[in-house]
Amino acid sequence: QKSLTLAALANATPLEQKQMLGERLFPLIQQIQLELVGKITGMLIEIDNTELLYMLESSELLKAKVEEAIAILQTYQAKQAVTNSVAQKKSNIII
């Protein structure tokens, strides 16, 4: 793929910019985390474009951000499991 630059992004609409960045991030994230690649790409694409460009250039930075996103997802899933468990117990209480 052709290198993505700030100049190339500057000539695109905000939506096109995110699309361009996402198309380049997806295969890189896929190499790190296949199972959650779509979810993680969606999370990371919310980051500032300049930082996304740095992530495209630095595999270490990208890996750190992917690991951070995975931790956030795991925390969210754990909270959801607790919430669902509490809701389930409440629905089993007979008054």
C-alpha cells in the first residue's frame, strides 16, 4: 500500500480520512488480534489522526494501543457479566 501522509489526509473529508486510516490499520491489527480486529479497529479509529499515523509507522505503539483496547474490552465484559448476574439474581427473588 502507498504510504499515508498528513498531506493525503488533508485533501480528504473527515469521513474519508477515517476510512483511509481504518483500511491501513485493519490488517496490522489483524496480525496482533484476529478475533477482535473489527472492534479494536473501531475503537482506535476514534483516536486523533496524527496519532493514528504514528501508530501506522510504529508497530510497538500500535501493539501497545491494541493491548490497551483489549484490556478495556475485558473490563467492560467483566462489568457486563456482573451486571447480568445481579439482574438474574434479582429476577429470581420471589416477593
